[in-house]
Amino acid sequence: MQVTLVFEDRESLTAKEITQNLKHLYGSNADVSVTPSGNSPESHIYFGLQELLTTTQVHSFFEDGPNLYQERLAVTRREILNKVEGILNQLIVDNESKLVEE
């Protein structure tokens, strides 16, 4: 018998945390899929940014103290923005190459 359970987790911070919690509850054979809470582009962007930021942010928040936390958060923010800009630039190039092919 297969059971599908779908719900919105408003407590966990990362997909990894959700997966670990559910496998602990339902066993290692549980097939856990964590996706954005909605289908809008903004939901997907939020989900992706959450996965890029949260683990580093939480670690720094508890381990680095207030001054170093703000400094590390600023560095992490720049790194993520650079990644996003790189993805956006690649998407623009990919789209333009498709437009030229048509």
C-alpha cells in the first residue's frame, strides 16, 4: 500500500531538515519530496534562495555572535546575488540563442 501525504511545513528551515524529520517519523523507505509551496515563479525563487541562504545563516546566527553574524550575512548575500546574476545572465544568453535559431 502506498500513501501520499501533502502538507505545507511552516516550521522547518530547510528541505534537508524536513526530509530528515519525515524519514525519522515514517522510516528510511519514505520517499520525501520537498517543493515550493506554490507554482508561481516567485515561490520557486523564494524556495531556491531559502536553500542557498538558510543553513549558512542559521549556523552563523548561533555560532558567530552579533557583529560577525552581520558581516557573514553581508558576504553570503553578495555570494548569492552573484550566483543569481550568473543564472540570470545565462538565461538571457540561452533565450537569445533560441531567438536567433527561429
